[in-house]
Amino acid sequence: AAHGTAAPTTGRPHGARHTAETFAAVYGAAPSGTWAAPGRVNLIGEHTDYNDGFVMPLALPHTTLAAASARTDGVLRLHSGGADGGIVELCLDALRPAPQAGWAAYPAGVVWAMREAGLPVGGADLHFDSTVPTGAGLSSSAALEIATALALNDLYALGQEPQHLARLAQRAENAFVGVPCGIMDQTAAACCTQGHALFLDTRDLGRRQIPFDLAGEGLRLLVVDTRVKHELGDGAYAERRAGCERGARALGVRALRDVPYAQLPAALARLADEPAVQALVRHIVTENRRVEEVVAHLDAGRTRAIGPLLTAGHASLRDDFKISCRELDLAVDTANAAGALGARMTGGGFGGSAIVLVEEAAAPAVGAAVTAAFAAAGHAAPRIFEAVPGPGAHRVE
Ligand code: GAF
């Protein structure tokens, strides 16, 4: 979901020094520290995270920086370099869930969730700068949440593990901001590591860092931001989630994760009266299978073999889950026609970004083909950049 901070296309235009200096200009004293949390792309495993399934995100070099200091008076002050409106000042004791309350609801929600969990977090001053494109399906919200969570974890010596910070941030987004998201994006921001994709089992939160050094293999992963704004809060996401839960109930399982791939035909037969739910179930069960196949290929060093699985994942999201759009389909189809190894939409859908796996030598031509196809179709020019797996959240200064 978009939170209204600035959206440049590349890494860090100013860096942590600039963020600390801006903090000092806004609040009148230097910050105690500066923390960073990245955006992400998801390689495979889409909409599986609220079905207890598998996901495989990697961190982008694009980050949200939070400069912060503790306060002793129970006041939370928030300021963003990308948002108009000056300082947002809130009283910790008065924090209440505030659906659709704008960008400040994300950091405020994190503080609320920490206090709700009984953690001794007090007031703070925070200033944010971000290079994670907003509304692009690249998890600018989770980056904002996790930068906040890590800053407070350190400022108040809370001693929480990154995965637990992700859980608190998800709780903030679900209960405070009002978006029924899964755990993928927050975990990606908190737990990804440089040079790896993160395999996550969203049921038991088991994690495995899977080496993902595309450059070393002569490959590239391109991100195509279609510039079609995606919003998670608009109901379609919640509808898909409710449909999946309905499918699980009809099949008598705790979550769709519990439908084995081999039993998919039988499960679909049982849902014959509900074709819409049937299609959602088919996507989730086949998508979990695709994640497992991607992991097997990467473990065996067969990186190029994941291309067709990415493309099959896109077809499933387009035809069964019905969350693609013209621009995403055009990006995927054009990239594949121009020689990519595979491509798919990534993230929540209804706009946002696609990823393209491509041989290094073919990357410029594939990018140019997508740009030309967008121009020919009368769409705004897409933003295309390379995804190199960066580090998860960390303290910068
Ligand atoms: C959004 C959500 F926030 C995630 O939890 C996940 O469901 C994703 O959409 C789809 O895979 O990013």
C-alpha cells in the first residue's frame, strides 16, 4: 500500500547522513541513530502467505531510512521527507486503530502493536526518507514499518528478533491500518540477506537463505514498475483472502496449504458448485508447488530453469486469481516474446510491478522492447531497473 513518501527509481539519492541532518533540522537535535529497511520483490509464491504457504522474496537496494531518538514524555512525533504536512504529533496513550489514516498510520501502528504486546516502548521522534517506490507493489509500507520497529527495538533495548518485529509490523498493518496482509513483506524487510532470496514457510516461519547470485551466472532480474498504482486497502485483496478461506472451510482443511498437489483434482471436484473459489484454490495449490520447484532448481544450480515457472505463475495469477492488469500482462508477454527466460507480476497485483529473468546480454533489448510496447499501447513509460538482492533491515549509524 502507498504511504506517500518520495519515490525515486534508484538506491539512495542522499543516504543516511542526509536523513540524520534532516532529522536535526526538523527536531532541533541530532538523532540517536539511523536505521534502514528495504523494499522487496517476490520471486515466486504470490498470495500464498495468508494461506500458510510458501514465499520467496528478495530485498531490493531501495530502502526506507529512519532517523530516531527516544522521548521521555510519551509523545510520538513523525516526519517524512516525502510527505507534505509537517510533523505528525501523537500521544502514545491515545493511539487507536485508524483505518486509512495516511502514511503516519504505519509507524504509529507499529508503536501501538508493540505496546499492545506489552513491550516497554515509550515516545520517540522519527524522520523518514525513502527510495522505495510507493504503490508499485514493492512493499514501501513494510519498509516503513520495519525501519520504525528496528529503531524502537534498539532505542528501547526491547531485544526482539527480526521475525518477531515482522509479526508486530504485520499486526500493525492488519489491526491498526486495516489491511489484511500476510507476513511476507514484513519478513522480507526484516530477515532478507544480501545475495540471497528468502525461502519462508509462512506456517511455522521456517526460513532458509537461498544464494541468488544472478550476475555470477550471466543473468539479470529486471523489475518493471508499470506505474499503475496498486492499493492493498481497496477491498479486492480482502476479497481474494476471504475466497481462499472459504475454499479451505469447504475442503475441511485449516488452510489451503494443507491441500497436497496430488489431491488437487479431487479438491477441485468437490468445489464444482463454486467455480470462483475453485480457481482461487487452483492458484494457491499450484503456486505452492511452483515455489517448491523453484527451490529445487536453485538448490541444484539450475537457475535458468526457473524461468518457465515464473511465467506459469503469472498465467495462474492472471487467469485463476484474476489480479493482473493490461499493463502487467503486456510487460510479461513482451519480455517473453523478446527473449526473456520468464516473467511474472510480483506483489499484491492490480498494478504495481513485474519481474523479468533474462540473460545479461539480452537485458537491454528486452527492457527496450517493454518500453516500446508501453509507448505503442499509449501507457505511461514504465520504470525498469535491476534487482540485486540487498540486505535486510539494519542500523546504519
Ligand atoms: C501483498 C501483501 F502485503 C503480502 O502479504 C502478500 O499477500 C502479497 O501481497 C501477495 O503475495 O504484498
